[in-house]
Amino acid sequence: MRARVSMATLKRLEALERVRGQRKVVALFPELMPVDEWGAIASNMQAELKANIKKDCPPQYDKGDLSHLVLVAIG
């Protein structure tokens, strides 16, 4: 004789299967770029950090003169 499965269990199983089919973002990483471009971005960010350490305030990386990294979703 087989055990009966409750409707609540069937609904939970169906919800799990629906969620499992959706892709989720696991992490964001900077897009790959040549070393020279990466070095230019890093040196600008380091200069901003150094200037703000002397001022005792957090760095403002969102300024227009700093290049922004393009993040790519991995998942």
C-alpha cells in the first residue's frame, strides 16, 4: 500500500521546482580587460584613496573622472 502525499507537500514541491528553474545571480565580477586599462583604473582609484586618507573622509569613486568597472553576472 502506498502512502498518500498531502496537497500541501505537492504544492511545496511544485514551488521548489519552479524556483529551481529560475537563474539566480551568484556573483558580479569586473569584465575582463587588458592589463594597461586595468592599471589605469587602479592607479586613479589609488590616487583618490590616498587623497581622501589625508582628508580623513571616504573615497568618492563615483566621480566622473574615474573610470567605472563593468560588472558581469556569473551564475
